[in-house]
Amino acid sequence: MPVKLYAFIGPHASGRATMVSQLIAMGIPYIPTYTTKIFLRREQYKNSLYRTVKREQFSEREYIAKYEYQGNDYGIDKQEMLSALANNKVSVIMLGLAGIPQLKKFVKKEFETVYLLADQASLIDRMLRLNYTNDEIKYYINYAEEHKELEQWKSTDYVVKNIKDPSIAFEQVLAIMGLMQIRPQDEIDALLGNPSTEI
């Protein structure tokens, strides 16, 4: 089986962190992103996905991909990436669109991108449930519109609609990653309560 690296792309509140956290819980290796961003209290769960460092510490590392997003620096550590590719058949990362061309130069065929598609209403609803202020919601929605984040799916390998039931989106991600098995027809018939048909 070839080595695969899946990068999750999407606007703020698209569900990337939730999706990647579920994959980590299944035992899928994750390559963390280093950043200068300090996460707010309600975003503390992201501390397990990102490594927040001071600006001077950020510049000390060698990155395989480095980009700026909303005034903060983000980077994927080169040695951690090489180690993951050498030791794991499948790994996942979270990535900004600006990091894709950089990674493609090094990872090439093993690298695939998954865009989590969520409409504006879904993004607003999620931020409201996370107790974002109206000003914060307005900032993130305006940022997504101005930087065409809702159109970034055009530059990715796969698009997963993550609007209503997140479990459906998660199943689609598992299928993309080849982590769902196709059942024999007799098992499907048994699950559906259909009598087996003999020819």
C-alpha cells in the first residue's frame, strides 16, 4: 500500500479540527502545525492540534511548508513530516491553501487534499454555538469572503459537504482514505433484512 498524506482544508468553523480529532482518536497519525497564534479559551481543544510558539521560536524551525493566515505564521516541521512519511502508511494534517503548492513539491503523488465544504449559514451556526461574539463572526465570515475561502474547493482533490450531520461527512472522509470496507452482498442483504436471492 502506498504512503498517503491527507491535508484538510476549509474556512474557519468548517469542521476541520473536529474531523481531524476524530481521525486521531481512531489512531491515525497526525502531523501538527506550528503557529504563532494564541487560541482563545473556547478554542483550547485546538491546542492538541496546533503547537503555539513565540515568533522567535517559530523562525528557528525548518519547515516543509510555511504560510501566513490572518496575521499569524503557520508551518509544518520538515523533520516531523519526513518521519511521518517514513513510518506511517497514512497520516493527516490541517493546512491552509497557501501551503498546498509547497507540500506538493516534496510529497507529490502521496499528497491529497480534502476540502470541507460548509455554507455561510452553517459556519455562522457553529460559531454561535461556540459562543463567538457577533463581531468575531462578522470578522471570520468577511475574511472567508474577501479571501475566497468558500471557493477553495476548486483547488483540492476531494470535496466533502459538512453541513448537516457531521457523521455523514466523517464517513465520506473515511471512504476517501480507504478506511471503510466494502461488505459482501449477503452481509448487506442481512443488514437490510432482505432475503437472499439465489440464481
